[in-house]
Amino acid sequence: MRVGIVTDSAATLPPELASGNEVAIVPMEVTINGRSNGDRRVPLQEVLRHLDDGVRTSSPSPGRFSSAIAAAEDGGGVLVLTVARSMSGTFQVASLAARRAGGPTEVLDTGTAAGGEGLVVLAAARAARAGRPLQEVLEVARRASAGVRLVATLDDLRHLVAGGRLPRGVGWLAGILGVQPLFEFRGGAIRPLLPALSRRAARRRMLARWRRSRPRGPSALHVAALHALERDEAERLLEAVRAEASPVTAFIGEFDAVMVAHTGPGLTGLAWWWEPEGSGEPRRGAPVGREGSGEPRRGAPVGREGSGEPRRGAPVDQGPVGREG
């Protein structure tokens, strides 16, 4: 009897990492020229090819979450972790499915996306594999969600501005100056950072923010380097981190098609959180990428009417995971 873990594909977990940690992934929906992806993972090349002429994204249906919850149920309840509700209606859809579930089910808005969301999911998966009860697994996920940071750079802010996620003036100024934009996604909000003059300078800025976030006390690092068809850039980021720290969790993830549909091409990023020693999160029993650690953050769980009381649930496509990066 173990807690089942379900998330959406915005978490950017490599398939082998998800399956190895027994995480069920519900695909976000992408529609290109009127044709939906269904259960198919949409290649980023396909999204980028149609970015200016007909890409629409939406949350998975409640039925997909219900199936995932039912499949993940193993007698210990289910925890569903979603992309930030400020980015998508996925949290609301998952909450609806949880209310219909046949066993205890909790839903947590991770307040983040991509590798940040993936790190929260892996923290919950470790706790579940260690045999922790549902409410303790939920608390582990909340702590990770409260601490996770996601910093990214992209070639221009045009798509984020067009989607209403950044002020028009910010995108205009970045375009006029010809700089490399940087932004941080935290607590469900995108915040522009001081831009860099080049891709290399942007990478240095991301690493500098990671270094400054390091706590004084003993902490374990959980980290993910992220890319959209720029794997070499992600590898450089992860190598730079490993030159200065020994992560407990580390993986390279490709941004999901839904994320790239909103940001456009040229996206790379770094997500991390520092786990304070003695925080109570289990370290045993889960193959979570390579070693790495992280920092705290804010999450929004939902039980019955947001009370934190467990909901009833049932699972979906369960998957195992390997190591990456």
C-alpha cells in the first residue's frame, strides 16, 4: 500500500525518470491546425514549425486525470501535482477529477512549471516510495514547492508578451536593446530579471542566482537543467553546477510543447531547491536521477474545499524512471 503520484506533462520529467519513480504523467493537450495530440507526445520541432499559424494548448480533460488517479491507486491514496494554476487550468481540472475519485486523493498546485514542477514531483515520489502516508507525502511536496526556483532565458519575449504573461513594455525594451532576456518563475508568477548581453552571459547570471541562494546550513541540492532543442546549453549548465556542488537529484529535461507554445524558441533554464538537512524528507528507496538538492517555496494543496483533508481518488498511466543528465 503506497501513495500514488500523478502529474502533468508540463513537469518535463524524462520518461525513464518518471517510470523509474512510479510517476504517472497525464499529457497536456496541444492542438495544431485543428488536430489534437490525444495521448501522443508532440515533438517540439512540430510546435515550433506551426508557432505562428495555429498552435493552441489546453489542460488535460477530467477523464484523463480520473483514469490516471485510478491507475495510481494502490491503497495508500493518490497525490496529484500540477503546473501553476496561473499558467493553466490544470489544477482546477485535477481537483474536479479528485472529487470524483474512489479513494483519498489530494491535489497540489506546485506554483511552478517545467523542471521546477518536476523536482517537486520527485520529492513526493521519494516520500511515497519510502512508505510515507498521504498527508506526509503532501507535506514533503509543499516544502519542495515552497523552495523551488526556476530561472530561464530565451531569445526574445515576443510570445510571453503576446500571451499576456509579461507587460508589453518589457518585451519592447528587450527588443530595442537587443539583449538576452532572463526571467524567474516563482510562486506562480513570471518576473523579468536584468537582461544579459549574450547567451553565455545569461548562463552566468542563472548560475550566479543559484550560488546566491545557497543556504548557510547543511542542505542537499536538487537541480534540473532545461532546454527546448538546446540540449548542449542545458548540459553546460548542469556541468557548471556539478563543478561546485554534488546534487542529490539532477536531470536534464526538455521543455514540454505546451510551455514552448507560450514562450517561443531558444529557451533554456535552471531549476533547483535546497533541502535543509533534517527536514524530514526521506532519501531512501527512489531512483531520482542523479544526486542533487534544492531550496524552499510556496505550494497550494487542495483537499476537501481546500481544507487539506484527503480527497478520494483513482490512478492513470503509471511509469517508472531511470537516471538522466
